[in-house]
Amino acid sequence: MVKEYSYTVVLEQETDPEFEGYYNASVPALPGCFSYGATKEEALENIKEAILCYLEDLKIHNEPIPEDMPPSLEKVGIAL
């Protein structure tokens, strides 16, 4: 039986001028699962592959597959 999984992906635009326009992608529910791409679309395709590899590795080692864990985003004001 095949089970489908869905995970929240965090996309952040690269701030290093050398990689201007690139996007970093990470999955909060899967620690250490990250990728990047020259465009948002490429970053999303690359993170799908990274998620698949991550989950396959968990299955090989008989480890539980985590449920999605969307991040809580809050703005914090700081006065300097």
C-alpha cells in the first residue's frame, strides 16, 4: 500500500550576492532536509527529491516517518 505524505516547505531567498536569485528550501518536520535552486520552482523540485530520499532512508532503517509540523511564524519588534 502506498501512502502519500505532505510537508510544509520553507523557502527563503538567498542573501549572499554571489547566489543572488537562488532560493533555499527546508522542511521543519524533517531535521536536516534541505535543498536549493536557482528559481522557486527549481528549489521546490529539488526539495521534493530531498524529501523522498529522507523518507526512503527512514523506511530502510525502520524509523517512524514524522507527520508534518508547520512552523509558527511570529514577528518580533526590536528597538535599537
